[in-house]
Amino acid sequence: MPLIVASLLTFAAAPAALAASAGAQEPPLLRGAYRGPYDEVLEEQALAREGVLLDGWERWEFWYEHERSGLTAGPVEEEPEALLPNGRYAVHPDALRRSEVIEAATPLLLRALRSPLPELREAAALALGRTGVAAATDALVEAVSDPVPQVRQAALLGLGLAGTPEGLVVLGDRFSDPALAVGDRCFAALGLGLSRRPEARSFLLAALESNLNLDRLAGDEERLLQATVWAAGLHGAHDFIPLLTARIEELERTAAIASRRVRTIALWALGSIHDPAATAFLVRRLGHQDLAIQRAAAQALGRLGDPGALGALAQRLRQGGDLQTRIFCLLAVGRIGGTEAGRVLAAQREAARLDRHLFAAWGLACGFARASQQLEEVRSELMAPPHVGDWQGEAVLDPRRDEERLRGALALGLAFSGDPGLLEDLGALLRRKGIDPDFAGYLCEAAGWIGGEDAFGLLAGVAGSGPSQFETLRGLAIGFAFLGTPEGAARSLDLLLDPDSPPEVRLAAAHAQRHGRFSSSLQRILGALAEDLDDPVLARRNAHLLLAVGHLADPWRGDRLQSALEGWNYRQEFRLQRCLASY
């Protein structure tokens, strides 16, 4: 009860007190996050002829890079526990043991949390949180007072991920203290959501009950409110649904423009709670006059996964209109899956043919839904000769490259459908001269997802073919890890351990260590860190290694922190979202 009382007294404090708080969320020190081809799209727009409107923001890669964790490691809501009753993380002979995490990894992570290098302290805080070792709580509590804001932010997230009662008290106090920087308070809110504990549910419900209203839609108060709504979605308690739906409707009537961002976050939260009780509410917003609300509703329905929404999604697709909304509707249909989803996708075949971005989304959706009647066409299109210029309204600087990127979506869709015959086609594509490095990278991911000895041989051949650009190396780091074999894990880890690997490659390899959970991988990482932990020249590489320890040792199957971005409309960018995307 004291936590709830504190929330009511301080979040609703006088605006002057909140205005006095300094410091918004700071971009993490970690480097290497890749959430889509932002640089390419901006360059294309800058070089485009006057009057030519490019549609690069509809590229499928943006969606996939935000969703990969849930698509491959599994949603955090399903089979959350990775640990088996025998204390191992997997069933293979080289499976990581929980005792190794406690006895070998935790002492090194605690040492890194005391490092003079802030990059290491930041990474160690996140890793300790993911491991969930209760003995690290005191160190994380101390780290929330670190002089570097990025370390404080990571420590607050770490306390939430660890979810200990002592950590919750600290998170509640930080969230409720109006004298603290608003950035710290926002991350304390997210920590409460990540904990998923009943005490945090009561705390967040009380805060939203008091503050999700018109009076909080400005300045620091709004930023804190956004984080609190986001935390409700991360927590996932069903109790949030009636409160969120009622307050969204009220804000639509009284402050439609001012509340737009808060409402889009609230729609994301409703989808993240995975309760069909929110379906009808979200369906009604598929036809909203505000495109941001339409898009958020379509994304939320895909994340929620209720087959009862398929009829409404099909109707919205038939209506045409906003391209981004239709893309999200197609992907939502695919994510929901089932026989009815296959029929909806079949009905959209001709419409999808009119736009390359729609077709990319359609191909991915057919793969997710395992729509067998459509998959043969997807495969045929993947291998067909280029037909540059055939897409309606095509306006890109390099049409051939753009088509290759589109076909990356088709390759992944087929891989997610589980088609083992795909490997031969992937090999033929990878042997083509001069293919786009983005395309090659996604082909490597597709091969890794199919798995098997032939897939390893294919990936090894790409790796041994000479120097590659970071996009291809990144696909190799992920594809090797997808194999789930000791040989694949070792090759992915080679790219992580190499100080000369681009940061995008190392970070991808660090995240990918969730696949397989090998004891030998942990031992190699700990050995490298024990030797070079305090070397400032290797600080960025070592930060990625520390993150990898957290991913290896996380007792949850899915990545709770990455789930903060799943189902999020990447075009709705703001400071807190950019911070989370960097992890």
C-alpha cells in the first residue's frame, strides 16, 4: 500500500514541481541497434527529384526488425520459462546450467557493474536484470544512483527484469519522486511493467486511474504518462483493459489532437495484453479518421492474435486507402493464422500485386499463416526474373536493388512456413553475383531458420566467400544462431568476439545467443571478458559480450525488453521509443 499512496501524491504533484525536474531520457551508450533502413530512406528522399514522393517508409524491413524477437524467440506470453526442472536451459548435451550463471557469470557481471567505463556498467545492469539472480539486487539498487544517466536507466530496467520485492520498492520510490529527472521516473515506470508482479499491477493501476486524463498532456507530465501506459502493456494484466478503453474514449472526445501519442501507446498496450476483451474496441478504430490510430489498431490486433478480428481486418483491406494500414492489416492476418486467415490472404492476392510493399507484406503473411495455396506463388516470385518497373507508382533510385530487398521478405515468409525445399533456392540466390547485401543477409536468416546440416554448409560458404558488408555479416550472425547447433553458435559467437566486427553485427550476435543456450558459448564469453574487461579500447565490444551473457542466462524464453517494441508503429518516433529501440 505505501507504494500506491506515493504514486497518488507525487505523480499528481503541482506542475511547477514537475517542471523543475531536469533531464529527459538519454540515448543509450550501446551501439549497433538496427531497426530498419532509416539512413537509406532518408538518402533516397534527399536525392529524389522534386515532386517525386518516395514510399520508403513502407519498406517491410522496418516492421520485421521490430518484430524479429517475438517471431523467433517466441512471445513472452507463451511458455515463458526457459529453465527446465533439472536446472538446464535446453535438452542438448551442451545446455547451459543455472548453476553456471550463478557461480561464474554473476560475479563477472557484478565486477563489470563497478567498472570505470560507463558502457560496461550500462550493459552489465541490463544483463544482471535479464539473469534474474536475486543476489544482484543490491548492486542494481546502488546503480540507480550512478552519475551517468544511461547507467541509471539500465539499472532501473534491470531491477524490473529481475522482479525482486526489494527492487520493486526502489522502482516505486523512483517513479513517485518529483525531484528526480523525468527520464529516471519514466524508466522506473517501465521497470515496474517489466516485472509483471501483482504489486506492480496495483501500483500502475492507481497511477493511471489518477493521471490518465486531459490534465497530464503536456511537458514532463505527458512523458511520464506515456511511460506509465507503456508499462501497463509490458505488464500485461487484464485489469488494465477497462481503464484504458474508457480513458481512450474520453480523450478522443475532449483532446483528440493533444492525446494522439498517448492513445497510440494505449492501443499498443491493449494489443500487448493479449485479451480478446479488447478486440471489439480495437476493431472500431480500424476505420478511424486519424491514420496513426488506424495503424496502431491494426498492429495491436496482430499482436493480440484473436481470430475473431479476421473479418474486420478483411473488410478494412477491401476498403483500400492508407497503404501503411493495409500493410499492417495483412501482417496481422498472417500473425493470427489459421484456415480463415488463408482465405483472407487469397482474396487479397490481386490487390497485393499492385504495390511492391503490399506484396512483400502479403508474402510474409502467407508464410506466417502457412497458407499453402499461396506459398507456391510466393516461391515462384522469389525465383522469377526481375521485373523492374512493373510495380505501380514505382519511384526509387535503384529499382533492381529495391526489388531484391522486396524478395528478402518472400524468402523469410517461406522460411517461417517451414518449407525445407527452400534451401536449394536460397543457395541459388546467394550464388548470384553482386546481390544486394541486405538481400544476402535476409537470405542467410532464412537459411538458418530452415536449419540442418545443408543450411550450415550454405552459411559457411557465404562466410568463406570473402569480405562482406555489415548487412550480410549481420544476417550470418543471426542465421548461424538460428541453427541451434554448437557449430552454428560457435560461428555466430566468432562474429561477436571479433573487435573488428561492425557494432550492428556484434549486437545482432549478442541478441541471437538466446537460440541454443550453450554452456560452451558462455565459457568463451566469460574467458574473453576475464582477460580484457578493463581494456578501454575494447569497451564497446565488451559491452556487447556482457549483453550476450544476459541473453544466454535469461530464464525467460522470450525477450521481455524487446517486447516493448513488438507491435509498435515505428513511424511514431519519440525520445523514449528511440531509447528502447537502442537496446
